[in-house]
Amino acid sequence: MKYYQRLRDMREDHEMTQKEIAILLRTTQPQYVRYETGERELPMHHFRTLAKYYNVSLDYLAGLTNTPKTLDGSPYTVKKSK
């Protein structure tokens, strides 16, 4: 899976809007849309912010593995943010 597809999946799993994630990343909604569509590369500092926010490993968020783990290595389960 491409990482930008995972960005959308994680955002939707947490019932967040693109605007809410853009605010979290301190960027604009149009810029975040570019990350989520693969038009622009997501900077590493944004990957780190999202991994912490979603409590998911960087390798999963980046699409390097399809086995989700939390930051401490335990199995990941979706917890609604709202």
C-alpha cells in the first residue's frame, strides 16, 4: 500500500477531516490534500507527528508493513479520536 493511501485510511478510521489533520500538522488543508493524494511527499516531521497522534509505528504509517503496531510494539487497534 502506498503511504498516502494509508494517510487517508488512518484519518478516516479516526473520523477526522482533512482540515483537522492540517491543523494538527500546522499546514493548510490544500497542502494536506496534496500529501494524501500523493502529489507531494509528506515531510518526516509530519510522519512523526501523525505516528504519535495515531499511536502507530512509522513503518506502518509509511506503508512499509501491513502489520500495524503501536509505538510501544503492541498490536494496534483503532480508537476513535472524537
